Amino acid sequence: MNEQYDYLVVGAGLFGAVFAHEAALRGKRVKVIEKRDHIAGNIYTKEVAGIQVHQYGAHIFHTSDREIWDYVNQFAEFNRYTNSPVANYKGHMYNLPFNMNTFSELWGIRTPAEAAAKIAEQRAAANLGDHQPRNLEEQAIALIGTDIYKKLIKGYTEKQWGQKATDLPAFIIRRLPVRYTYDNNYFNDTYQGIPIGGYTQIVEKMLAHPEITVETNTDFFAHKAEYLAQYPKVVFTGMIDQFFDYQLGELAYRSLRFETETVPVDNYQGNAVVNYTDAETPYTRVIEHKHFEFGKGDAGQTVITREFPANWQRGDEPYYPVNNQTNNTLYKQYAKLAAAEPQVIFGGRLGQYRYYDMHQVIHAALVTVASEFATTK
């Protein structure tokens, strides 16, 4: 801790790495600290049995922004992986997103007209009225009918969020992909893929600049006052409410628990991601990592991860914010406190209390960089 650095970046995830990289390119000296024992945050991958394992859940890069796609391709070559998850409901398998393959398996229909008629019939039978959907359950039925809601949405969503669907806001699934084609591609984006060799290399290359120093196993809050006193600017990517000592109250987060094991078979489930949509199965999905790279890895071995959603409490890892009205209102109050801290830049999912995909994190970081260096010479 000394005055030779222009910036302290707290968190070596994607937002912090992009900012540090861009600042260094502009001649700034940057110290990056990370409380975990590795860089790359939640996109961290490591090789096990010849397989790139996504340590903190499945990450599929996708974007329709050519600028962001070109930016990330500076740091890795991407394969042509297409996200095509499947759902397991009590042993019955269905394609996701909801498309003609799903409708055919569920109802035995063959044409888009038959599927649309079936969904319209179920909407009408639900008697939702003329009002806007008031919760997630009403929104789901309005979009896709009762059969799919009950089998493929209700149990999964209630496990994921730890709340009843009738207590969740409608906006969570307002953009639910529904297709009247036989297309299993989950995303509509122009560009999609997985970096060959994993995600960690991307952050390694971003931080491999002579003006950047990285320290892992370093907790910002162990020396918060000293850091703020000794660094001219701080980029903080942790929880914004923790930064302010929860003085306005706790924001809500969801946590995750992962159970990863190496299984002595070539192919465990035949797909990278299988969602378990019944309420009885305690995990939401099983990831088989070798399928992200088309079966690459050691013969006779595969690595799987079961993902368990969990309530968040202080000391747990916060994976994503709960952006309901109550929390968003509280965040706005914290944002006012943040605005009164010109020394500190808040960024990323936790610093900006926003559910970002990877391409959105990069975009937000580049916007922050443009703003910072438009005024900082």
C-alpha cells in the first residue's frame, strides 16, 4: 500500500480486469486485490482430467454487440458452442428454450398452429383477466400456458429464488424465450461460444501488463481505511451495502453451492446443461463440463457439477442480486451514498446491484473506463 499506484481495483473478476487492463493501456499504475486464491471471479475455470471445469456454474459467452465480441476475442479463441439446455421433469426430457420440440414432446402436436392454439386454450382456462400479470406465475401462464408452467418453470424457479412463484415479480421471466420453430438454440444473439482453453486465460491476459500488480488472498475489508487513505482512486466490485457497513440495511442476494465430482464414464448425461425442474430434486441443474468443448477430455472420465441455490447470509458468497422492488429501492439509497464518494468507482454485479451477463459486464466496464478517462488526464 503506497502512493505509487493510480488505482486500486478490488476484485479480479471480469469488471475489475477490464478496468485494470484499460487503465494500464493509458499509462496508469494499477494494484488489483482479490480475496479468493485465484483471479477471474465467477468465470474461473481450471483443467481437471483434460476438461475445462467451470468452477462457479455454467458460463456461455453470447452477445449481439460486435464491438464486445471483437474485444473479448483479443484474449481467447472461441469455439462454436451453442447453448441448448434440456429439462428433466421427473425423468421426462424436454428441450429448452420452449420450442416446437418441447410442444411436440409434451402434447404430441406437430405444427406451430397447433401449439399456439393449445397455449391460447390454457391461457383462457386460467382466467387471468385483463390486468397486467401481477406475479411470475401469472406472467408464465400468459406466455406459455399452464402445462409448461407447472412442469418446466414453477419448481425450477421456486428453487432458484427460494420463494413461491406467486410472490416473485413478473419481470423475471418477461423475456422468456418461446419459439414456434424446431430450434434448440437458447440465445438469440449473433455471437456465441466458449473460449478454447477456458475463461481464466482471458483475465490472465488482461492483467498481464507491466503496470498491473495482482495480489490474491487479500481482503479489502481487513484494511479498508488504509486502502482508502493511500490510493487516489478505488474501483470496488464487491457488495455495495457491505462497503457502507450495511448502514441502510442489507440488500438481498442469492448464493449457490456446487458439488463437483469426476465420474468414470465417457459421457454422463449427453448434454452440457440439464435443468431439473421438479420441486423435489434439491439442485436446479447438472453441468457436464466436457460438452462445452464437444467431448474433449481424458477417455473414460467426465466431470459433473450439481448446482444448489441457497439463501444468502453474511459470510456467504453472493452470486446474484434479488432485483425486486424493495431491494431496488434500497439500492438507490446506497447509490446516493456512492455518488458522494468521488474517490470510489462502484462496478460489476455486486457494486452496481444488477444481474449482468458477461458481455454486459464488459460493456459496463468499458463505459466506466470511457467516463473515467474522459475526465482524468
